[in-house]
Amino acid sequence: MNIDYVFDAIKTEREYQKREWPNSKKLGVTGEITLLRSYLREFEENYRSNDDGADIDVPEICLHDLRKMAAILIRAMENHGAPKRL
């Protein structure tokens, strides 16, 4: 899997978020992190309840949670700033 594919997946999630929650700027950084924590808990629960012992790193449903969390963090940076690493 390459970075372009990953960023494209995140972009589709951001487009979905923009349609579903057009006023997300009102969340603030604290709200974004609180939402992120709720999806992290969902990821953990999905991992526990879908770990069937198969030889894979994470169940597919958890990968959807990762995409959502990545998009939440990107939205937070879009709304509140994204300083570059020097």
C-alpha cells in the first residue's frame, strides 16, 4: 500500500465528514480530541470483538476506524492550524 492510496482513503472520509457535519469548526481542538478518543474506544472494542485469531494484524472494521481517526486529526489541523516539521 502506498501513501497516495492512504491519503486518497483519508480524503474520501474528509469529504464525507464535510457533507455530514458542515459546522465542524465549532468543535474546537478539545472537541476534536474528545471525538478522536471515542473512535479510539470504538477501534479497541471492534478489535476485541472481531479478533477471530486469523493471521492478520487487525480486523477490517478496525481499518475503517483508523481512516476515521486520521480524518478527524486532519480536520482539526485544517480548522486550527498545521505547523510544518522543520
